[in-house]
Amino acid sequence: MWRIGEAVAQTSQRVLHARGDVLAKAVFTAELEIRPDNKPKRHAAIVGWPEQKDRQMLLAQQLAVAAELHERTPAR
């Protein structure tokens, strides 16, 4: 997973600091859907967001609570 993120970071001339993992269950609980897009490889987009900005924010906050943050440890 980290190698994929590092490749994307290098392509976009950015630094990879962390990644967030969200289980599919959390997405489905929020009544959203998962659509594989393979951009980058093995990536999927969360789709089905409502048009109302306040509802989008609420769902995004729910996903953030359910997500697991993995900070990158510096190479030694």
C-alpha cells in the first residue's frame, strides 16, 4: 500500500505523510457506494453523495470517525 502511495506522490511531486483506511461497511452504513476506478491501481471512489452541502459534510464526518489513520514513520 505504501509503495503505491509513494509512486503517486512522486508523480505529483508531493510528499506522502499518511494514509487513511475506510472499511466498506462504513461507506455502506452512510448509504454511499464504492466504485473501483483504479486511479491509482486498487483505488476506489466513494460515490452517491447527496447534493446538499450540509448532508455531504455530515456523511464525510461519519466516514472520518470510522477511518483509521496510518502515519508514515520516517525511514531510519
